[in-house]
Amino acid sequence: MTKSELIAELSESNPHLRSADVELIVATIFDEITDALSRGVRVELRGFGAFTVKRRGARTGRNPRTGAAVPVEEKAVPFFKAGKELRERVNRGPAVSVVSADGHVAA
């Protein structure tokens, strides 16, 4: 799902909100997470997961085309660890609703 698809889904499921407002909310959430990570702050969303920054040390890499050794500088990379509830929901799979011939919904 892309960011624009997320905005469309949220707009559809929240008709009382304008699409522009939903877009602003999503952008603000992403900006706040990004800003916190750039300051080295851990972002935890209970039941969903935690975003942190991990340091990768300097190393020697390889140019895949030539095979030549290339120095790779130390860098910070964002890291996400899924929470228990998210892992469990993913492992259960999507909720499927079955509608019988008489119109009753069985989850």
C-alpha cells in the first residue's frame, strides 16, 4: 500500500473528514516519526511496533560491476521492530467475511 492509497482508504472509512485533512494528518504523522528518528529518539506505537535508528559501522564493500573494493562510511539506518499484536494479526491473515445466500455475514 502506498501513502496515497493509505490516504484514500482513510478518507473512505472516515467520510466526516475531508481528503485534504486526512492527507495533512498522514503527512504530519510521518514527519513527526522522521523528525524523532533523526534526533535519535525511539518511536513506539503500542501494539504496532517500534522505530529506532541503528548505526552501521564503516566497512569495505564491493563494486558489483567491477569487483573492486570500495570504502563504505559509517551510517545510521532506520529500523522497525513489529509489535506482538501486529505479528499475531499478520500471522492470522486477513479477516475474511463470508456472506450467505440469505444475506447473513459470518466472520
